[in-house]
Amino acid sequence: MSVFPDLCAIKLDSQASAIELFGLCQHENYALLLDSAAQTHENSAYDIIFRDPELVLSCKAGQLSVSAKSHLKLPPAPTSSAKLCEFAEQLNQLAGNYTGPSELPFQGGFAGAVGYDHGRSLEVIPECNVDTYQSPDAVLAYYSQALIIDRKNQTVWLLAPTHQRDELMTFWSQPTTTKEQEPFQLTSDWQSNMNKQQYTEKFHAVQHYLLAGDAYQINLAQRHSARYQGSDWQAYLKLREANSAPFSAFMRLPRSTFLSLSPERFLLTDADGRVETKPIKGTRPRFNDIKRDKASQQALLSSEKDRAENLMIVDLLRNDLSKNCQPNSIKTPSLFAIESFPAVHHLVSTVIGQLQPGRTALSLFNGAFPGGSITGAPKIRAMQIIEELEPHRRNIYCGSIGYFSQHGRSDTSITIRTLLAENGQLYCWAGGGLVADSAVDDEYQETKDKVSRILPVLTP
């Protein structure tokens, strides 16, 4: 029995960009843009715009709440946020019929953002820091309408409820000139929640845990914050221009907004159950001078320390994928590849697998969240130490943004290079994995390198 409407996909005659089209709805609650901003990156295949969801699942402080359109007749909802993915999967099975090209990546289903702190619902993590954010820990919405921009074939597809087809074609065919918005500007300087001395103290605390055998690697992050006024969408456009990131995203919620310039894929699944994850571990800065830039890239590629860090996380993710993948299906076709972005070079590996029968993209996500590349190893102990040492919670940072189509395909990011805007305050984080032979000055500088194309871009 279907609860959600039947859907159709129609090709639109539109030459507008995803940015221009999203401008028509960026002001709406739960409007979401998945933006393949890196024009030439291998993973920049689609831009997808979601709006006007049928229902919203929202988690905060361990509680799951449901907000749905009045005509929907839903099964009873769990109250625990630990059941978020399980309930979303149950609802995905109530999708209506889809009529359209089978190759489109999204054919109705869930999309949204799951913050790092949702991990508290999945694992036993101490409560050392008070939650001061208005933003939910996780929000997944069921979308029956989306605009899919196929970059390779240069086509635009409208996914729409069959009974709203004409209405939505009219909506997306209107001129894309946007209304005047208050210009974005910071009204204070950026401030970190730890200075160099405090970072150094926490670095040595991490070293103590590593040498005691508690963990092999621990990700330590600092949070920057500043007051702002004006349009957060304008802020995103500035950031996007300076950061060509393949997993960029913008999502507006009733009381907050996420602005993400992520270079990192978390999990990709296709309709046949094939799985891919691409962890990033290892960073060097970019330089305008070609020789210095090439030397920085080569230093990363030949670094035994960075390769060892990357391999630790590859092993962790292989273990995470094994919870839902078939035995012997997990392979590592690429180790230690270099991917270059405007601010930094990264060391990236690729792990693949095949889902077990009866397992889904949502069960895979639930079993692997949060991503190992931004926690450390072993994951749960690293998360416990992060909670002890970092002065504030992470919220959306180091979580994930993406979609889970009802036909089995999904694609999600790791929300690094990601900002939270709420209540006139902008938050931005930067961190890195620490191991026993890390050097404090190098690690502190790496956190600065990672936001070198973010904080200055928004500073007058």
C-alpha cells in the first residue's frame, strides 16, 4: 500500500543553472540544494534541488518528531531518534509508483542532514557539553518533488507528483530573477573556541590517550564563530565561488541554515546494492606558485604518516561496511589517491562493497554513522575522547548531507568545510586526525589551511 503520491519525471526545456533555479525556492523551509560545485571533478554528475516535502522527521536530544501534510495516513512513529533510519526506511517502502527514466538518481524518497551529534543516539557517548544550538541533531524529509540537473547530458528533469505536474512545470518555468536580499556581512571578527595554547594542551591530552592505547587516531577540531546579518544564501554563493567542492549543499530549516562546501563523499549506493565510500585523511596546503604547489602535493603523496592515518580509516570503514555488506565483497580499488581543491590537496582512498539481501542504503548509513574519517579509531572510544576535549558540540559539522531514493540509490557527504547559521551567529569548524607521531605545530596549521578559503572569504 502506498502512502505517498505517484510520481512522474518530465524533461524541462531550461538553460538555467542549478544556482539560478534554486534561487526560486531558497527562502522556503526545507529547501535543499545538493550542489556539485566542482565542475570538472569526477563525482560532479548531478545537481539536485528538493522542496516542499510531504513530511519531516526531526531529531533533538534523543527524541524523534514527525511533521506531515494532513492528508497522509502514516504508521505509528517511534519516539526515539535511534530509530530515525529504521522509520525512514519503513516509510520509503510506502512510495507511490514512479514513471520516468530509470537512470535518474532520485525517484522520490528522503533527503536531508544528519549532524554528528546524532551519533549520541547510536552509541554510548558522555554528556560533557551542553547543546546550545537551535538546529536539530538530524532532519530527514520525504520529497515527492525535485529538480535534477544532469551535468553530463546537460538536461533538466522535474520529478513531481503526477497530479501536480502542470502546476510544478509552471513554477520551475518562471523567470529566475531573484528578489532583492539584504547583503550578507559579518558584524564581528571570527573567534575560535581554543587558542594555540589551549589547542596544544588538548593535543597533549590526545597524545596521552594514544600512548595509553585508548585509540590509534583521534580527530580534534576547533570551532570558529562570528556574528552576521543579511542573506545566508548570499554567503553561500560567496563561499561557493571560492570553493569548488563536489559535495556542496545548502539547506534551510525553520530556525537555522546549513552551508556546506564538502569535498568528501560518505556513502554512495546504487539500485543494485553496490556501495562506495571515499574517506579523506591527509592534507597539504595549496600554493599559487606552481612549483611550491607541486612540491606540497608530492610531500603528501610520499608521507608515511599520512598514508598510515589514511589506512587506519580505510580499515575502520571496511569494518563499518561489513555490518551490512556481503562477506568477501569489500574491496579497496584505490589507496592514497591525490585530489586537489582550491585550498588544499587531500589523500583519498576508495572502498567498495555489495549490500546483503534485505539491507538498504539507510541501514548501511545507520551502521556506519558517523564517518570514521572524522572521528578516529576505534570509533566509539575516539568519540568519547572528542566529547571530553572539545569545548562545544559539533552539530552539523562532521555529520552528513544527502539523499536516499526509494529505489535504492543514495549519495551522502561528510560535512566538513560546513557552516551553521542560526540566530545571527555563524559557526565554522576545522579539525584533523592526530596520531602518535603528529607534531602540534603542523596539526594546528592544518586546521587553519582547511578554512583558508572560508573565513577570509566572508571577512570584509
